[in-house]
Amino acid sequence: MKILLNKVLLVATLICAALSGIFTSCVEPQTTVVPKLEVTVSDTKQTSAEISILAENIQSIAYVVEKEALESPLPAVIYMSGTTLEPKKEDKIVLTDLEAETDYFVYFAAKTTSGEFYDKTPVVPFTTKPYEFTELVNLLETYYDGFKIHLAMPESV
């Protein structure tokens, strides 16, 4: 009787294993989610720049603005010292308080929807436009408590 009971248990175990194999093989394989991050400069002015962002399967983005080229900054360092945002699929950021006719480099890091760092660290170089003075007095910037102007002076008086 004991041998018969062991055989029944063995057969039942084999049937359960076969059925579980059938049901798990019917499950569709998960598709791999590929993150994508594209950044481009869409406009530059004397003291500002606009950067367009295309982000797919990206949870958050961090960026830093530098006047010098850096050698492969780590994403964790960019997150720690930069500005962080949660992008839409298509987004824009506006950088202000820049200097005219100056080279800048914007370094980006991103975290994917799975919480891991994005495998690329895009960099966007650009140069702000120079001031173009055509009038005797040019208003450059306004502030809450003042303004910045340029006066054209003759070479000799």
C-alpha cells in the first residue's frame, strides 16, 4: 500500500510540474523598455539659451552648465550638483543669466523608469550671441532695482 501511495504522489507531482510548465510557457515574454534621451539647443541669445529635450522611458533628468569642457562627468555627480527635473516626452529648459559671446557646455544625466542611470551622458555645447549695438544707448538688461545699458561713445572728443 505504501509503494502504491508513493507512486500516486510521484505521478501527481509530475503532472503538476508538467501543467505548470505548460501554463508558464503560454505567458507572453516581456518586451524590453528602451530609454531614449535626446537634447539639442533650439535657440541662443546674448544672455540665455533654450534646450529641447526628447525623453522616452525617462523618470528624471539632471543637468549642469559649465564654461569649460569636462571629461566624462559621472551621472551621480551631475545629480548631486545640478538641477533636476521630471521631463515630459517633449520638454524645453531655458538657461538664463549667461554671459554674451561665451562658450557653454550643458551635461545631462538621466534615470530610467526602472530607477537605473541612463547609460549615456549627453553634452550640448553652444555659444551665446554677442551684443549688437546699433543705437547710441542700448538697454541690455532690467532688474528689480535697476538696469544695465551700453553707451556708444565716439572714438575722439
